[in-house]
Amino acid sequence: MRNHEYKKNLILLAMMGALVSGVTGCSDDDEDKQALEFSSEVEMPISGLAAGDAAENGEQYDYSTLAVFDWKVRDEDAFKPRFGVVERHGDSATVVPLDQSIVNWPDEDRGNDIEAICQIDDTYYLAAESSYFKDKYGRLFLIERDPTQGGLYAGLSLAATYKLTKDPATYDGKSFEGLACAPSDSDDGSYNILLGDRESGDLYWDKIHPMNDIQSGTTQVLDLQPAGRIQASVDWGTNRNISELYYSTAGHSLYGVASFDPDDSPDSPRATMYKSIDTFSLENDAFMQALTGSVNIDVEAVHAFPNHKIEGITAYGATGGMFYGSDDDTDANEYGLVKVQ
């Protein structure tokens, strides 16, 4: 009898708990989201992001990312850092620039207007310049790091270089601000890469073989093929279709950002993060080969940023979180983490 009463009390307690949760609107998902999300002002303008390291102190949500900066090879900007580690400390963030002296590349190969970066594996990243300028630049850099915990601070090395094309006029007027990559399912050590043009929303893809390209010791010329286009909704009020791209291998989803650059207007910068509505399989050669320049990649909004021009995103593991960074053309930029589907 006492056991029967005990069970009844447990049921009543469970019902009361469910009722309280329903009234307050609180759930485990809500609590996880609150613990996961944060935003912080940072001085450095961020042009692209890729995964970094877990925090040394073991805090659940403290994690670093590797950022790129779009400084040009001119005047005093020529010697400014092109890469930096963004550290999260609870609800704040710190950008630690990696001095040019610990990025092992020749002066003539120093990056110009690097706008995007993606992680190849634990040891390599691929970073992209926006395009050509007076027939110069238009390069992608295979960057090597020490893969151990905290190894980013030891510096980066230029392992291989790629050129967009043999003829710079091919991409006259293009500005590639989105870059995504995934290991090809051909299982031959190759990676499929995707570049996105800022204004037109045009996508281009090709395949690279990082280990072979390192061993060759020569600059590789890409053979980019059209892979559809992304058009931001007019309701978002943006003027750039692609300010960033990120590919989720686990979800077979292509994420990106459309932004509004106010330029000389009094309006505030803003951005919308989106993802592909249908399955997108960057790692699948047959899928990519079937895309053409006329195919629209339909996207849906997943998060709005009403006051910042977001140019960098990268996922935080499998949590549903997405790190983001803005380039607001000021020293009051934003870095944070939001939960998306």
C-alpha cells in the first residue's frame, strides 16, 4: 500500500513539474540555448572564420576560432596580421592577432584582402583572397598549423598556393567572400571547394588534392565550374548575396550570410544568416557536377543581425551553435555564438 502511495506521489510531482515548465515557458532546450549563446564587442574586423581549438581550461562553451582579416598589401596595412585566434571566455571574446613573423610565407606571397577561410582537417586550412586587383593576387592559400592543443599560437605555414584562373579577366568584377570545403567521397584524398561571389551570388566549385599539391611545390591553377547561385530574399534588405559560406557535412546543408553594406549611406549595417532548404552535398562529386550556373540554390533565413555586417561564420561542433564575426568597418565589431537549426 505504501508503495502504491509512493508511486502516486511521483506521478503528481511529475505532473506539477510539467505544468510549471509549461507556464514559465522554460525547457532544457531554452536553458541550453541561453548557456550556449553570447555576444561580445571586439576591436578587430573579422572577414572569415574557421574552427579552432577547445579551451585550455575545459569550460564547456569556451572555444577558439581562427579568423582572417582583409588587410591589403599597401601602405601601413601591408604588415598587419592576416590571421588571428578569437578566444571565448564565458560571455566575452578576445582577438589575438598572429603576427606576420609567425606566418611562414615569403613577402611576395603575403595575402591581400583575405575574405574567407575553411578548415580542411586538423592540420590544414584553405584561405581565399577576394579576387584579382590589377591582374595580381586572386589566390587561395593552403595553410598548415600545429594540430596539437593551442598549436595555432605557434604560427602558421604556407603549404601550397592556388590561383583562381590563368586569365585574371575571367573573374573581372568578382569578389569571392564565401568559401566552403568538404572531403570528396571519391576517397582519394581530394577535397571539393566552393566559392561564392559577393554581389551576383554565383557559386563555383573545383576539386583540390592538398597532399599532392604540397609535394608538387608549384602553384596550382584551379578549373572552377559554375555550381548554381544564391539569391537573398528582398525582404532581408541586403545588398550582398554572399558575405560568407559554411558547409555542414553532418547535415548536408550549405549555410551562408547575406549582408547590407551601408557604404556612405546613413543606414546601419545588417545581415541575415541562411541555409539551403534542400539537401546540398558538397562532398558528392556527382551532385556537384550536376549543378549548373542557372540553378538557384533556395535558402531560408535562420538568424537576423539587425546592426552588424556579418562576414564570418563557423559551426560549434554538433551543438547547433554557429560562431559569427562582423566587419562593420569600425573598431566596434561583434563576435558571438547563436543557436541555429
